[in-house]
Amino acid sequence: MSALAGMGGAVRAKPIRLAGWRVVLLTLALVALFGGLAARALYLQGFNTGFLQQKGNSFSKKELVVPAHRGRITDRNGEALALSTPLFQVFVTPRGMQPTPAQFTELAGLLEMKEATLKKTIDASEGEFLTIKPRVLPAVAEKIVGLKIPGLELQRHYRRHYPDAEVTSQLLGITNYDDYGQEGMELAQNAWLAGKQGMRRVVVDNKHNIVEEAGAGRAPQEGRDLALSIDRRLQHLAFRELKAAVEMHKAKAGGAVVVDVHTGEILALANYPTYDPNQRDVVPKDKARNRTLTDVFEPGSTLKPFTIAAALEAGVVRPDTMMQTAPGSMTIGSATIHDAHAYGALTVEQVIQKSSNVGAAKIALMLPPETMWHMLSRSGFGATAKTGFPGEVSGRLRPYRTWKPIEQATMAYGHGISVNLVQLARAYTIFATGGELKPVSLLKTNGDVAGQPVISEKSALAVRAMLEKAVGPGGTAPKAQVRGYRVAGKTGTAHKLEGRGYAAHRYVSSFVGFAPASNPRVIVAVMIDEPTGGEYYGGSVAAPAFSRIVEVMLRAMNVPNDAPLDNVILPPPEAMPVEEDM
Amino acid sequence: MVRLNLLLLALIVVSSLALVTSQQQARKLYNELQVEQASAKRFEEEIARLQVDQSTWSTPSRIERVARERLGMHAPEASHTRVLGVEASAGGSSR
């Protein structure tokens, strides 16, 4: 025992001693190896960390786009005129997709494509993003996601629908593939309507299932709804009657505007010809234009009431002042103004009623150019109506310093000045109210709006009385009468401009008026461009359309009658008056 | 000293197990949340689709066509209309 213990003690007491250089070598080797590891770790962790983390994250972390939907456009009563629904775009990532044959067959079925076609499409995309189908309904998209084909992805986007189709197309405009406003109100109010897409950071597992949220994303900002001043029902009625008038008179185009007298809101704004914005592949430019705001025309006699109003305000005439219009023509310098019939002596009131060019020109020449210019300018001519509609034009009202007498005379009956239909409708608020010009709006406003006083109430009412006579049996537009209501208004027939002069047989027929005359509620302006059906006078082309629009409007708006139902008196056909333009 | 270490070890084991469990729980709940969010999105899509349907079916032009063609309705003629004074209509209907 003791010997063993002694031996053990001897062994412990005498350890094997290695040569000094070997220890040093081994230590150095180990230090070098650890040093190498440390350096590598430092390199990966310290200097290259960004790259590596990115690599790692690209396998497990993903950023997902959260689409935001575009707000709806509604009419004044909240009925949708334009709204978006989600659709899905199906595409293959650059890595390509690897479906099993069964998955492939099922996918082709869901996409409603032939297998051969699908195969060909996919083969054509070497290493690029490839859209297989741009628009797939959500229900189908869900089934495609359920197939879990690696490399096949879906992206949500939106499609715009316009339920009223061709009735509202020029007003609303359209959006593009990304649901961004391109024309019309969609463009004008894009900032309000458009949503802002959000983003989610997520962690996914190896099967691309989302495991958890990784850090804060960005919540999507949904688009806001926009209420227009338009009344869907009234819009339909105005469109229906305008379409009938344009087709009946074989005209090139037409427009109709309905304005609420109290609030200045545009209740209906119709254009014809038109197109269906839901079939967005073909958007014919000439049909997409909102003529009532973007096109100008010479208004013709619809401007005469403003000449008369200026003269009444200046005190140079009274409604019963006699004007000599014989012999039915008048020469100023080298130019001659004509009336279609020689009327002899007419009162100022009859100048409007019979629409005498000579009478209007004579009254205009009693005024200094500046006075007349101020009247027209303050009535809103020569400046846009500020509806904010893209492409809205201001029309042309030349500065009075450059007016020659002949120009002042022709401007008295609406030539040598250009307007758009909305401007014209708006200007008539002066006669429909007590002399105030109301601002017009395409957006819903809250209640009555204050106007800008232009003429005295006395003059406004005097002109209104003349306008009521103009639609009477002795006026130029008995066809503008409406059963059960008193109406007031004025016809216009103007030769179209062609090059530097006027076209001989191309006309713009118009009618602007309001009803009920005892307490006006709506202003209706109708413009028919180039009627070729034989008739072209405003009194026979535009006035009947005005009458029908007013009739359905007032009925739809529940406006009480201010005349008996048998109030319409049409003169016998042979005594039908002829309008006096140009 | 050894006892304290053992205690700490036990605490570490317990807390890591708890971490695993709660992580698992979180993922499970997150998964449920996602399922619910997906169905919320589906409902939204359905609402949008139904709104399009509703407003397409309720276009005034379609209503008018149905009224005219299927129901045989038409606007009343003058001879079938009676206008009542404001006093007379004050009590009730205005037509």
C-alpha cells in the first residue's frame, strides 16, 4: 500500500517535462487558431453585419404592400356614381414557378386559360416578372392562393365602376389602371379621393406563411368619399331629354345644365354624344369631352337680356320705351345688321319678346362701351365659373377699349363674344334671383349661398317679365312653355365660326331659362350643336328640350305649380314666330 | 454558493420554457388574427361588390325601363291630373 502510494507520489512528483520550444509552439498555434476565429467573427459581426443581416432577412422577413381603396363619388343624396372593387393581378416571380402537373391543370382552369396557352405564356418569361392575368376576381384569387404554387404570386389592386355609365361619363371622368384620376372630377378631386397604400413588415417561415409582425409598418390611408352637387335622378332625366333632342334634330352634339337657383349647385350636367367609361379600352376623345365646361360657342340672342339689363340700369331706357327697328336692318360702317322680319316700332320689352337684333343693337349703342363691358364682365363672362373642372375655359370677352361700334352692336345680340354653357346658365341667376350672380358648384354645398349683386331687383324683375313674354304665344319660343308652371327664358341661334367668318349653314341652337317664374327654383340651359334635321332655330330645337327638362325636373323636385295645367298656348303653325338671329 | 447556482439554473430553465410557451402562444394568436383579418378583407370585398351591384341595379335608367316595359307604367296625362291649392294640400298629400 505504502509502496504503491510511494510510487504514485513518485510519479506525481516527477512529471514529464516537455521541451520548452514545443510548449511555445503549441501555445502559439492555439492562439493563432483562436485569433483567426476571433478575426473572422469580428469581420462577420462587425464589418459585414449589414450585408449578412439583409441576406438573412430576405429569407425570413418580407415587406407587404397594403393597398388603400379609392373613395366613392356619390351624388348629393349619397348614391354611388363611381366606386372601386378589388381585383387581383396574377404574376410569376423571376425565379419562375414550379407547379405539379395537377396544380398546373387546376391553375389553368381557375384562370380560364387553355393549358397550352398558359404554358406558352410562362415559358416566354425567362427571369422576369410576368403578369399572367391582370384582373382576377377575389373569390378566384383566393382559390389560386390555396393552390400554394411556389413562385406564383397575387397582387391586389382596384377597378373603378361607373353604375350610370354613359349618363355621367364626361362629368366624372375616368381613372387609370392604378386607380389614379385621369379626367373629369376623378382628376380634379384626386387628392381627396385617392388613398395612400400602407406597408407591413412581417416574418415568414420557409413555407411563406406569415409568422409574426416585424416592427412597425405603415397603416394604409383609405380614400375619402366625395359628394357632388349632382342629383342622380335629375341627371338621368336631363340626359334622357338631351339625347332625344340631339337625335331628333340629327345634331352633332349637345349639352344641358341644370342649376339650383338658391344654392348655385349644378344638379345635372349632361353631354351627348357619350361613351361607356366601364369599357375603358376605347375612350373616344371627342365623346369624353365635357362640352358644357370645356367648349365655347357664340351665345347669340341668349345674351340680349344682359344688354337690356345694362340699359335699364343705366337709365337710358324703360321697358316701355319705343325703339324703331324699321326697316328691319341697320348699317354701321360697312356692315349691316338684319332682322328676319321688319317689325317697325317695338317697345324694349318686345325687342326681347321678338328677339330683334336691330333693337338690341340700337339699345347697346346708347351705352358707353365701358358700361356694357362691366355688365357682361360682372355677369361672369370672360372668366371661368371656377368649378375647378379640368380644362374649364373662360370664354372670350374682349376689353372694351378695343371695341368698334359694329362690335358693340353685334355683342348686344351675342356675337363676337364666346361663352361655355355653364357660364351662360350661371349668368341667368341674375334674372332668377333679385339681381345677384350666384357662384356655381359641382360639389355639394350646405344650403343657400350669397351672390354678388350685379343689377337692382327692379331691373332683374323687369327683365324676368320680358323673358316670360318671350316664351308666350307672341314670343320666339312658345315651345318652351311647361304645363302647370310659368317659365321665363330666351332662345339663341348663332352661326358657327368657321375660319375667320361665320359658316352659312351651321348653327348652334340654345335656350336658357328658369322656372317657376313666380319663384324660380332651377335654371336650365340647353345647347344643341349643328342640328341638321331641317330646323335650327333655338325656338324649335332647344326650347322643346328645355320644356321637357323643366317639366320633369320640377315634378321630380316636388315644386308646387304656379299656373293651371291648361296654361300652354301655342300659336297656330302658320303664325309660329321666326327667330331673329344674324 | 452551489445551492444558489442550482436555484438560478432552475430559474433559467423555467423562464426559457415559459418564453417558448408564450412565443408559441403569440404565434398561434397571431395566426388566428390573420385568419380573422383575411375574412374581414373578404367581407370588405363582398361589400364593395354588393355596392356595385346595388348601384347598378338602381340606376334611374334601369328603373325607368322596368317601370315602362315590365310594369307598364307611364307619366300621368294632363286630363288625369288635378292640381290642388296649397290650402287644400296643407293637411296631407300635395298631389
